[in-house]
Amino acid sequence: MKYQGFTSTTLDTSAFSQNFSSAELVKPNGIFVNPANPNQFITQYKTLMSQGVPVVTINSSTPASQYKVVGTDTKNLPFLDQVEGLVPASNGSGSMVVVNGIPGLVPVQVRLDPVVKAITSAHPGLTMLPTVYSGFDINKATSAVSILLISHPDLKVIVAADGPDGQAAAAAVQQAGKSGKVTVIALDATPTEVAALKTGTITGLVAQSPLQIGEQQVKALVDYIKAHPSGGAVAVSSVTVGVAQHLLTQSNINDPSSSAWIYKTSC
């Protein structure tokens, strides 16, 4: 079997659509689809599945229209107690802000919301500031957080919803000379975020595992294709394979067991 990838560096739906059309043209035996909007390609999924092409996605469409969902587990979150503990008592009052790319992006919100809820529930003395939306622009997010650190000297907790905003939050805190004084908790584990974690500017990273998700997605497709050599329409399934998230901190970032959750720039 041969793998061919069609990737996008933006969240633009037209770019996703163009990539999807290109993937269809190669007549694949199976297809992985990981769009920002889980419902963008429902019609195409149905067509492919009726033609015997299994579709594996990272998030379920509504209604479900794929063969299988293999993505991040957003329901079993035993690490949330640890997240609460990353905010020291001295930072349990004052203000808190969430830095996010764009509002309502489902794959982000389902991971972000439990983290924010855990922190605010454990530290009711924190006052929530309006969410900063950066459009995933690192410079814009850095500037916005820098302004907040000046205008709100009581800003004690920053939660970044993704890698670019985590990088931005860390840069702003470091520039303000507040590393270790402001608790920064970010999602994902990009190289820049990991470096900031190791120096203490970021306090914790809630990471998903691209390595394990990719392995399980490949396994799902290969197993199906081998089991159905004669083809035939693929039945829609509600089966979901959830790959655990992991909380990375200074105490475990160098552990070999954490390596599957650290994002890599190349394979």
C-alpha cells in the first residue's frame, strides 16, 4: 500500500476542499480526513463509503458518516486534578485569560473547555478576562498578552488553546520578566512550547499524541482493507478510538514515556 498526503498550512475551508478533491482524484483504497470542521465533507464521505472506500476521521461528523473515528480522547481526563494543582495558592486570586485562535472551533474547544473549567472550579477567586482571539497569529497573540500583562498587573493565569498561542503567551510572559510568576498552561506540545516548559515559562502542557493517533488511524484503514479484499459499500459506524492526552510538566518532560506526546517537526 502507498501513502499520499494532502496537507494545508491554514484553516481555510477552501484549501481543505481543494486538498480533498485532489485526494479523491488518486482513487484511494482508503482515506484519512482531519478537517478543522468535522462536518465539512459529510456528502463526500457518504459517496466514498458507498463506493467501498473507508473513511477514518479524527473527529466525528454530525450525523456520523465515517467508518471510524480515531482521535484524541476528550472524555477520560484523569490529569485534570494535576492541572488544578499547577496553579499555586498565590496565583489563585487575581485575573485569568484564555488565548485562543478562533471561536467555536470544535476540535480545540472539546480539549480546551475541560481544562479551563478545572482551573476555575478549583480557584474560584480568579476573575476571567474576555478571551483573546488571535487567528492563530503568533505576533498578534504576543502583543495582546503583553498589553494584558501591563493593563492587568494582577493577571496570574494564562491558558493557551493551541501551539501558536502557547508560544505567544510564553514569549509575552518572558518579555515582561514574569516567568514563573504567571502560570501558563497551554494545549499541545510544539518544540517551542516544550522549550518554554523546560525553562519554566510554561507551567504545563496538555498534549495529544499525533504519533499514536497516526498509528491507530493507519491500523484502522489497513485492517479494514485487508478484511474486505472484494470491496463493497462501507457501513457507517459509531466506533471511536480515543487516544489519551497527557500532561507534560518539568518533572516528566524528559521521561522516555512522555516522548509520544511531544510534537516533532519531521518523521
